[in-house]
Amino acid sequence: MKKVFLRVDSKGTQEKYRDGNYWYKKNHLGDEGMAEMLCSMVLRYSKMPSDVTYVNYEIADFIIDEKIKHGCRSVNFLNDGEEYISVQTLYFNLNKTEIEDKIFSIEDIGERFAFACDFVKNATGLDNEFSDYLKTLISLDYFTRNPDRHWGNIGVIMRSDGSFRSCPIFDNGQAFGQNYNITPPDISYEKALEKLTSATLCDSFENALKSIGGSVLQIDFVGLTKDLSEIPDCSAKRFLDNRIIDCKKVFMQSIMDVQKSSIVNHKGGR
């Protein structure tokens, strides 16, 4: 298997490996492979805006330099001639400044969301597609408590002819408490919640969700719980079990009700 380093816009360098049409990621900060697989399971049992898709991850062991590595794999989501471009890179290429600096200079969280959507629309032509995608990410991250949804793993796909299409949801490896630098595996669920913060629009998952009018995900908790019962016990699964208990009321509401609700403006910091 050939080792490949992607050019990424992230707060750290995640080693990725490619073999044929599969990308492999090894566990680095925690059991990220399990987190990715569980996020795929959540999305599989979720009703979401029709124009939003996601990358399906599965647990995988693979050999690098004659050593067995544990992690996950996913099918390459790019077609021939396509390129993933993060919003971070897109903004920097056009403005020579960081989008995070602009986002967090705006006081109102709802206006931060609107600014990001307007920027991507003007730069790529994607309108509702990107808005739905970003709302879905914010909804998912509220549920999974992913602290790593920065503007380097939020992006678009540029086709070979220069046009753009939406990007699927990917890179959920720090969900469910799987960055052990932040939340060690022996920490309680309650303590973990205190330590985990959002990175997209503000540091509060709750305020980010309120700023878009509520969740655009509707989760089938019956099906999810049934499949989850087949997963061996681990810290990520225990975290997800607790999120199901805490979040049923939020994610069982209908998508139509969410879309009809007015956006609630919130002031907030990062």
C-alpha cells in the first residue's frame, strides 16, 4: 500500500493512505476509526436535506511499513479531474486573509452563518446546496460533539471545467470524545461535555444550532439503537449512547418544522 500525504487545511497533519479507490486513515488522537464509522451509522439513520450526502466510513486494519495499523477507510469521493477546495483555501485565495478572522469579527452568530453562505455562493454559484450542507454539519456536530469542524474540512468540489458541486460530509474522527488530548477515554460523559466546544460559528454547539433555527437532521433512533447494540463496547459507543438519551427531543422534530421556524439571533464569542 502506497503512503500518500494530502495537502490539507487543518490544525494538524492527518496521515492518509491510498490503495486503489480507497482512502485509509489510522487512529491518531483516539479511536477515530470508530468515531467515523459511528457517524456514518448516525447519518444512515438520518433524514436530511435532499441535496446533502456523506462519506461512508468503515473500520479497517491495514498494513503500513510491515506494521498493522488500526483506523478506517472510505471510498474516494472525487471523480476524475475533480479537486476538493476548503472554504478556508477558497477565502484565502480570493482575499489573502483567513476566513476565521472574518467570521469571528462578526458579533451575531446568525450573521456569521449568513456571511459564510453568501461568500460561497458568490465564489462558486452554490446557494441552497451549501446552506443545507452547512446546516447539516452544524446539526450533526451538535449531536456528535465534534470539536474539529473548522473551515479546512468544510468545502466544495471543483470540477475539471471550473464549475462547482457540493461536497459530502466527511472527517468526523474527533466526534464522540475521540480526541483524547481533550477528553481522555476514562473521563466521565458529563466532564467530557464541559470540555468540548464547537469550532465552526462559535464555541457553543447550542448557540450554533439555534442560529440556524434548529436541527435539519431527523434521526431514526429505533433503527440506530438496534444497529448500535451490535457494536462492541468502547468509549465512542458509550458517548453515543448518552447523546441518544440527551438529544431525542431535538432530533425527532420534523425537518419541515425546522425549516419553517425563524432564525434566532444570538450574540457570542468564538
